[in-house]
Amino acid sequence: MPPSRLLAFLAAFACLAAPAHAEGPYRNPDNKNPNDAAEGTYPVPYKKPVVAEIAASLQRIRGYVDSQTPTRIVHKGSGAPVTDFRTPVADAVVEKGDADFGLQAYEMGVVHAGLLKATAATGDRRYAALTQRHLQFFADRLPYFRAQEQRFHLERANSFAHFLDPRALDDAGSMCAAMMRARQAGIGPDLSAQIKVCGDWVAKRQFRLPDGTLARQRPQAASLWADDMYMGIPALAELGRMTGDRAYFDDAVKNVLQMTDYLFDPQRNLYTHGWNANNPDAPRFYWARANGWAVLAMSDVLDVLPKDHPGYPKVMAQLKRTLRGIAERQSGAGMWHQMIDRDDSYLETSASAMFVYVLAHAVNEGWISPTTYGSIAQAGWNALSARIDAQGRVEGTCVGTTFASDQVYYYNRPTSTAAMHGYGPMLLAGAEMIRLLNNPAIDIQFRVRTYHYVPKDGGQTSYREHP
């Protein structure tokens, strides 16, 4: 049986055989001595992950996203299907699932990034098939909704408004990067015309500070959001890869470094969520997902930035510095807090998944040492795996959050399984953990009741004094 089919079989078997995680405390199953008085218990699973179990979890997530993203056009009032696509009608909309996932939302761009990574990690084409379905729908129905807009002028009520009339990085950058990645992988139809629309917004039309830093005009007239490191910078880097124009790479690097100058706290090695030009000395709030967007953006840039680019070592150094700050703040439950520097805030899923992905990816790419960082990623994934329910819903994800000016707002943001922000990062994290577990350069040793990711070229270890 080919490896990809075997992995798919094991994943399907594990999905049927393994119930959802029970509540803790958990004992480490890799310690085979049930009478070991020195073995503790843990609030989340503490073990070496199993590839088949990760694959099963990812398939549940894929299946849930698939079920919640119908690619059908219906009449808004009745829900009846639209069957005539020759002449547009004003009430034609894209059907939505119960979770109300937007097909063109920035969160869906992260989902597609995760689906592509999962395809590569597992060889299972069902992940790519979901991306293929969405992108083919865009190609098939964009002309219809363009004609609808020309006739009825629905503006934001048009289901394809983000594509037809992008007005912010949220409308353009993440999905633009996803479409370029799919194009690079040979998945889906030719969407070069739409890539041009979205790419031009990011590169030429988005509001910027006078120094060229990507910015917003909310909540103040000139504001920076750490979110926009992801909403804009990876798209610029992907435009560089697609076109060969190094000016896009230059812009991507400039924005990494300049956003860092405004938002990064070198004492904490963390990013604050935002910065207002009219109040540059305001208190800083270290929202975890903002830091997730930052490291995810830098990781994506390094994946495509030519190594001879003068900005490559600068971006690399900044990513390493941030990952160190993040790693030091992992909770005893394996995840990270909503306010990453505040242990009394709740443990949040989407940021934790971004951190696990980037930590594991950086190890796999040889950017950081597997020593310590491999174990941190493993513990993070084990905690995350307990937040995927039997239906494939991701629990504990903070809903959409603006750049705010008080801790109370951030502390009390609700979580929801309908917050799509958690699904793409979870796919990314699981796919990268499969790569990490299969990494031929690393020996994962279980010694003295814990795990050590030992580089195979790092010398011989010895436990003679502590077998």
C-alpha cells in the first residue's frame, strides 16, 4: 500500500476507534511502569503524539469546514437555489452553513494555507480537494456577482464584495496569498485576474504611514495593527515569488522591520497589539493572537524570501527573538494565555496553534534548534488536540477582536467554535507536527519521564548514571 494511502487508512481507523479526549488528569502512556511514584499527572495529554491520531484530528477539522462551506447560490429570503446564471437577481447570495464561515474572509485564507500544508504532510488529496472546490467556485461565479453589482449596486451586501471591491487588508491580503500558494501548487483554476486585484490593493492602495508602513485609519486616524503583519506582508512576499519582482520582497521586508520598530517590546520579546500615531506612548497590551499573526507572517516571508536578500538575516533574527519570548510564556497546561503576559487570562486556541505551527516549522526548516523547542511544540500540540471535538469543531478560539485600549475588553472576549480564526492555525499546527515527528534529522528520546528532541548530528547522549 502506498504511504499516502496507508496514512489515510490509519487516520480513518483512528478517527473511528479513538473517542474524543476525556477530561484530565492524564498520565503519560509512554511511561510503561504503572507503579512509578515519580510519574506525575497532567491537565492535558502529555505524550509523544502519534501521526495517525494527528491525521485523524485534521480530517475531522477538514470534514467540518467542508460541511460548513457550501458553494451554492440561493435566494436570500427563501433559501431556494438559484439555477439561472444568465441574468443576475438582486437577492442571490452565497449559501452559508450554521457556522457562517465566509468563503472570502481572511480567516479562510489561513484555512487554505493549512489545507495545502496538510496535503503536503499527509499525501491525502482530500485537503487539496476542498481548496480546489472553493477556488473553482470563485472562478465560476465571480462573473455573475460582478454583473449583479453592476446592475443593483449592492456594495457590501454582495456576496463577492471582498473580491469585487477590496477596502482593507482584511479583504485582500490573506486570500490573495492563499490563491498564489494554490497556484504554485497547481491546485485550482487560473485566478490570476483576481490575484492582480487583491495584490494591487495590498501593494498600492492600502493606507500607509508616510514611511510606507501598512496602517489603518481606525481606531485612530493613523493606527498600526500587528494583525496586518499577516494581512499584508505574506501577500507581498508571494507576489515577489510569483512575479520575480524583488521590489515586492523589499516591501515585505521593510514592513516586517518597520512594524517591529513600532510594535515590538525588546524587554518582553513580544508584540503589542497596536500603536496609534497620536498616542505613541500609550500602555501596551500583549494580545496573544497579535503575536501569532506576527510570527506566522515572518515564517511565511522566510519560506519564499531569497536567501541572498539583504533582509533575510534581519527577518530571521527577529523571528528567533520573538519565538524565544513566546516559548518562555507557555503555560503549564501547554497552551498560551489570551493576554500572553497575563496568567489570569484564559488559555486561547488560535494563538496557541499559530505558535505551535511556527515553532515546529522553524525546527523543521533548521531555523531554530529542536532542543527545547521541539518539546515545547509537542506539548502545545497535545494541549491543542484536546480542543478538537468529535465533529471537528475547534473549541476555545477568541472571536474577532479589534485593537482596543483597555485590558477588560481583551480579557472578556468570548470564545466560539464558529470563530474561524482557529481552524486554519490548527490545520497548520497538526500538519507541521506530522513533519516534525517524521523529521529524519531528529531523534525523539523519552528519558527521565520527559522528551528530548536530539539532533542526530549533535553527538551521542548517555544515561549510564540515570537509566
